[in-house]
Amino acid sequence: MKLIRYLYIALISYSYSNPVPIEGEFRRAPTVNPNQSLANVQDFIHVIASFMVNLLFLSGIALLIGSLTQYIEHRKNPMNPPLSKVVTLFILGICLLGASFIPFPNAK
């Protein structure tokens, strides 16, 4: 009886440790090409960089519009929004717009 139990356990452990692949499920592991992998990372970084440039452009436009509205409010009541706030928003908007036109380097 112990011999049968031992053989049964040995058979089960062998079948679990060496599974037979089912037809159609066996696939070779994909080989990794280092150049292609680095190109994928570079494409991802390029997408993120272009998103940041677009975000700079839109933020610059928003700050310029904000400075214009603050200037209109300053013209109505000079005490409410100080002129320094208007000038600061205008300068920051110009800086962000200028930064969005700086070309980023290509590593190709």
C-alpha cells in the first residue's frame, strides 16, 4: 500500500513539474531587440516632451488672457488688482510662450 501511494505521489509530482503543452498554446518567448526597445522608450519620451511643449503654449496663452482681464479690472478700479499682478502675469505668459518655441534636441 505504501509503495502504491509513493508511486502515485511520484507520478503526480512529475506531471506537475513537467506539464505537457496543449496544442496551439506553446509559443516561443519573444526575443528582445535592444535597438527596438530603446526606440520604444525614445518614442515615449518624445510624446511626453511634445505634450509638455503644448502645455507650455496653452499655459502661456491662458496667462496672457488672464493679464488682459486683470488689466481691464485695473482700469475700472486701480486699487483692486494691483498693476504689479498684471505685469507679473504678462511677463510669465510671455516667458511660457517663448519657452514653448524652444526646439528640444533630437537624439537620432
